Amino acid sequence: MIETIAILSPIFITLFWSLVFIISYSKENRPKFILGLFMMAAFSLYIVHGIYFLGDHLLYFNFEPIYLFANLSVYPIYYVYIRFLTVENKLTYHHLLYLAPALMISLASFIFGLMLNDEERTFYFEEFLLNRNFNLFEAFSASWFKMVIFITARIVFIIQVFYTLFKGVILILQHEEDILNTYSNKKIKLVI
């Protein structure tokens, strides 16, 4: 029972907050909408995590492209959220470019996943995802490409984490400096 609660609680919490933020959208508070999208990506991620931990190999295999998209969308959406809090005020198509790696990797995973039969899907799940056996896959087979795509997704994720942290800290420090400069009175000198 505790395991079920542990699996389901992040799913319901992120779903609840994503709906609250998205439904209460207003043009005056665009960052709230971006935060709702972030929570929706986290919700998708937790749903697929739940499927993984339930142990249904074939069901997880079918949802793996969604997992990869959600996993690679979380930090870019968070970065856009930081931009909206600090320097941006309008959502543009440029912001969608941050999701390009997530879209390409999940699409590639979906395409190569279609090339596998149920036995190969179970083998991929058990040997690669559970046991991390890299050497059992025939080079340049659909299973091998699926494995390479998954590893590439992990590398891209690490890059996204460091990029978001680095650029996010810079944006926040610049914003803090702008606020201090805006609300400071440079003509008044303190005499002690």
C-alpha cells in the first residue's frame, strides 16, 4: 500500500497543480501558464515512471517515447519559466526551439520501437533497461538504435541540467541587479 501511495502521490500532485495553473491562465500572469506546462510535463513523466515500476514491460515500451519527451522537456520548460520571470513577457515560436531535442529523440525512439516485435521489446526492456547489458544487442539493429537513443537522451538531459542552472543563475542575478538599480536612489548620499 505504501508503494502504491509513493507511486501515485507525485502523479496526482503534479496533475492538480498543472490544471490549477493552466486553468487560471491570464495574459497578466504568463509565467503561471508556463509553470502549468512544467507541471504537465512532470505529470507525464511520473505517469510513465509508474508504468515502469508496475513492471509491465510491453506497456512501458509503448510509453517510452512519451517518457523521453517529458524527461527532455522538463528543464527547457523550467528555463522558459525563469525567462518569463526575469526578462520575457511574450511567448513566441522561438521558445518552442527549446523542445526540439525532446521532440526529435522521442520521435526517433517511437520510429525504431515500431520496428521491434513483442519478444524484442521484452528483451530490450529486461536486458537494457533493467540489467544495463550493452553488449547483447546486434550493432545497427533497431534494438541497438533504441538503446543508443536512450543513452543519447540521458546525455542531452545532463547538458540541459547544466545549461538551465548556468543560464538560470545568470538571468536571476541580472534581474536582481536590474531591480536594485531601478529602486535605488543614486542622488541621496548617506552621511554618518
